Amino acid sequence: MTVVPLAIAINPSYYRWTQSNSTVHQQCHRRIRPVAIQAERKYPNLDEYYQKNAGKFWDKFYKRHENKFFKDRHYLEKDWGHYFSDDAQSTSGKVVLEVGCGAGNTIFPLIAAYPELYVQACDISPHAVDLVKSHAEFKDDRVNAFVCDVTVNSLLERIKPSSIDVVTLIFMLSAVSTYRMPWILQNIKRVLKPDGYVLLRDYAFGDFAQVKLENKNQMISEGFYVRGDGTCSFYFSEDFLSTLFFQAGFKTVDISTYCKQIKNCRKNITMDRRWIRAVFNNLE
């Protein structure tokens, strides 16, 4: 596969809030110069350094937190249940590809809710894949978990072309630099059925976590931030995300930004959490 450069630019309008009276708007609207973070000299910029070493950082993350960091995502059945349900005319269950499976917080709620579902699951972290395979509910005839860096490795090495009904990207795409995102979409497109779907849930621009990172000068490229443990996160606008998928040959079926205020009584702060949810249809 060849890497196609991202044709959409992140312009200043991307940094404007839809709610002009938001206190977060006042914090984020300004541009903050990226902090000088130590990196190996062979990498021309910090973005590339953290992308090249993402596997190492995520493996350390899962060795530290094991399967205790993320909660099981039971909301997927409520939000997108009909995408996982069996087709009336089909004699077999659907096949789902979970990209960035982590410790299995998406996988195991799905196979419990849909007995005929089969899941192909991959992650950049070998330890995360080991956590999936050691899970009490793991079964070889329901789940195939394997290590794969979808920013550089072709999924066709492990999965047949046009064999996947649904791809799930749950807080995965944001961990990747924007210059690698088009490659990932081309990668999953090759294993997705012609009328297959991509279901995405991720961080939206203006999320409380982004505000904290920006205030700490942790931005390493436009909209892309590094956390203290070396893992990274991008924060999406609806326009950016829909354009990204459109250029990769997908149609936007549904997209929305979900906002929720969470009160931390111990620290006496209110957190404005923002997530983006979207469904995309393969046009080929």
C-alpha cells in the first residue's frame, strides 16, 4: 500500500467553539507553542518520534494498568445494536474488526450480546493482545486476536479482503497522528465489505482532557497532544472527521458530538467532557 497525504488542512476555524460563551473556548482559542520534549535526534519532529514509538508506549500502558483502566463498553449495544445483529437473509453471524482492541472492553460485551458474532481484534500492544487472550470469556471460535500496527502493517496479511461487515474504532483513531490517518482508512477499507460500516467513538475538540494538555504545553503538532506516559491524542471536529472519511471513499451516515459535565467533588472542579460519535459507510 502507498500512503496518501492528508489533503485537508487544520485551519484556525478548527479551534473555534460552537458555544461561544464556553469557558473552555477562552482557554483553547489561543494557539500555544509546542513544548520542547526530548526525542531521539534521528526524528525530525516530535510528531514522528511519538508515532514511531507508539507501540512501546502503549505496551507500557497496558503492563501498568492491565485490564483495569477502561470500563466495558456496554453502550455499544444501545447505540449501534442493529449494526451487529444478524441479517435475516444470512445463515451466519456478522464479522467485526475491532482496531485497537486494548484489553477487550469492546470485544467481550459484543460477543456476550450477539452469540453469532465473530470478532477479528488487533492492537499495537502485544501485552494488550495477551490480556484479551487470557480473559475468562475468550474463545478461539469467537475471537481472533493478533498484534498489528495498522499505521504500517497491512491487515490483508491476517484478514481476507472484503470479509468484514463492521469495523469499530473506539478511542483508537485519536491516538494516531493526522498524517497516518489516511493510511489506516485505506487499510481497513481493503478488508471491509463493499457496503460495510465503520463505527467510531472518540475524543471531540474542546474535551476537558485537551484543555489540560494544552495548558501544560503538551501539543506536539496541530491538534495532536502527548500525555505524560508518551501516549498521544488528537481531538476531532465533525467537519475534520467527515472530510477525512469522505476523501478515503466513505459516506457519512451519522455524526454528532456528545457533551457531558462531570463534577469532581474531591477536587471541586467541573469537567466538560466531549466525545464524537459517527457511522461511515463504505462506498465501494
